[in-house]
Amino acid sequence: MIVLVCLEPLTPSRASRAALDLALARAGSAQVAAVVAGGPAGSPALELASAAATRVVHLDDPALDKADFFATGMALAETARHLGAGIVLAGVHSDEEGQGLVPAAIAHHLSAPIFSRVLAMGWPAGSQDLLEVTLRAGGRVGRIATPLPVVLTAEPRTSASSARPPQTPVTVESLGLSQLGLDPSRLVPRPDLLGALVAKS
Amino acid sequence: MASIVSYIELREGKVTGPSRFAVSEARRVADAAGATVYALLTVGPLPQAEIDQLASEISAAGADRILCSSAESLAGPALHFSHGPLLAQVAEHLRPLLLLFPAGGVGTELGPPLAVRLGAAYLANASIEIVAEERVPEPASQRVVLLRWRAARDGRRRIDVGDFERPVVASLADGQAAAPLGEPSAEVEMISCPEPRPAGPRWLGSDPDPSEVAEVPS
């Protein structure tokens, strides 16, 4: 079983750091992999991932620098398929835009259920096909049993990240979109779906 | 006529304050743009009298029509796996210009997946402004603009609803509903809920969330 954590390029958001913490704390015997879509080699996101995960993928394609949430979600979903990940974890939203559309796009492209505001996850005794997810919803803390694949999002943590034993950084694998079966020329950005950006005066 | 759909969240069987505010905002937009306000109420199995009581409260907040779906699968908190297919069904049937979610976690849970499925524009934590046309149209008209600060606070996102052929999905920033804007007598239409997938996710149980005191209905 592979748990794939999605980190924003450049600097990961507080929420995606919480997602990484959740994966490392709750993955059990599953392998924790991380993916960064876009950004330069050696970015803080890749440094963080390679110091924590057992496998790190950098989606390295210029098309991703202009990609919208839908295309980014498609690329991340294809990465999950490529790696055989059953669980995809991401921050509930970025620190820049703060809309939370990329995880929804990943779930859409994987045809997978999505659960936000996840607090914990684990495997019911004897099960590898079902994941038990603890989450906040509707003023309650609930437990859900869900089949895989599934997309989970974590909220930003207010406390410091949990301590992890240091590890020797793993080698970052670089993947192009064409290696995932995606044609970069067809990833037409639709920035209007987020609204026009009016700069702060 | 154009339509606006406002999702109603219940807590402990009561309509939340943010949901009443969302309906009142939908009413304000509908009055400016000329649209019908539909409120979407999702409940577990309930006696008709209780549904009518909830519908009366929602219509008093400003809804023209109440769409109500009552099913065992809708009894728990609103999550995409249980409520998303119904929302998509309503959106694809009505093709509203605007789909509003109340402030709080329900918008985070349901808004982005619905927007992605519909290919809709999306704003989280939005506020709504009604602005006069810059030109002088005949007859006079107003524009509906949704605004939100980016999380980085370096600028605002702005959506003019009239510019879109697609629907706009938005969760609203918190706000206080004005005095009742409608009559407590809107028509209630019961709608069926898509059957849940047999091997799909299922609830195992839940307890009150002590950290969400601030989101309890007012």
C-alpha cells in the first residue's frame, strides 16, 4: 500500500505539512510517498519531502507552471495511478489561493471519494481494502469506512509538527507529464474559474 | 427564469444561522438579478410536519421554493459521498447561475467537488456585492459580483456572475441574516436522492465535536 502526499511547489502550505504529518503518523506499514507538481529542483517542498517520505516524485514540466487546478489535479491523479497509491493526502487548501480545488480535482480524475478535515486514518483489523477515516463534519467528529482509492485532506495545524526521526534524504525521481500519458499541450489553463485577480491597492 | 440554489445545513435538526444568511443573500441577489431562490434541504427520514416546519423557517429567510430530499443516506453530516450526487442532480436539472453554501465546513466539504464536477467557477468564503452597471442600460440593471481575499491577502478574487455561462459555486463568509425577507409559506417539492453506491463509503459513528462550538446554529 502506498500513501501519496501532495505538496505545493516551492513552499508547502501549513495544511499540506499537516497532511504529511498525518501520513507519517498513521500510515502504519504502508509506504509514504510524496509528489510535488512543478517548481524548481531543490525547492523547499522537495527538500521537505525527501527528508520525510520513502519515495519522492517531482513532476517537472513547464506546462505545470501555468496549469490551473483542474490540470494540476489531473497530473497528481495520474501520478497516484502511476505509483499505485491507494490513499492520496493533501492540504485542505493552499496558503496562497486558499480555495481547496486541487484535491477535489484529484478525486474527480481518480473517480474516488474525497473527505476533508481529516483527523486520523487507520485500517480496521484484518482489512487492506477499507480505510477507516476520522474527520470533522457538521459539528461532529465522525468515523467513516471507505474503499480505496480515496482522497483525504487535512486542515492546517495550530501546533508544531510532530517530531520525526531524521532520515537520509531519498533521491528525487523526476517525471514529465508525457511519462504519465498526459499531453502538456492539451492542458489549457482556465484561470477565470477562480475569478479575476484584483491586486491589493 | 434564472435560479439560485442555496444549500441548507442543519445542526441538531435546526437550520443554522449561516444557512439563513445564505438564503437571505440569495434573496438579495435574486431581487437584483431577477431570479428564483431555491433552498435545498437534505434530511434523514422525517415526518412531513417537521419538514414543513423547517421549510417555513427557510422560506421566511427569503426562499421562493424549497427542494427537500429525505433519505437514510442523508441523515448524517453533509459529506460529498452522501450528498454530492444529489447536489449534482439538482444543479444539472436547474442549471442555476449561482449555488451558495453557508459559512463553515459544509462549503469546504461540498463546494469544491461540486464545482469541479460542473466545470463551474468557485469562490470560498465569498462576499456578495450588488453594483450598478457602469453604462446606462435600458431598463436599468445591476450586476452581481462575488469577492474574496486570497488566503495570502495580497489581492482579491472577483467574479462577475453575469460574465459566466457556467454556474458559479460559492461558500459564503459568515454574516448575519437581515430581518425576515420572505413569507413562511414557500412551496415544498420533495425530490428523490440518488441511491448510494452499494460498496461505497459508510458512516461508522460520530460524536459531538467540542471544537466547533462557534459553528453551532444561532
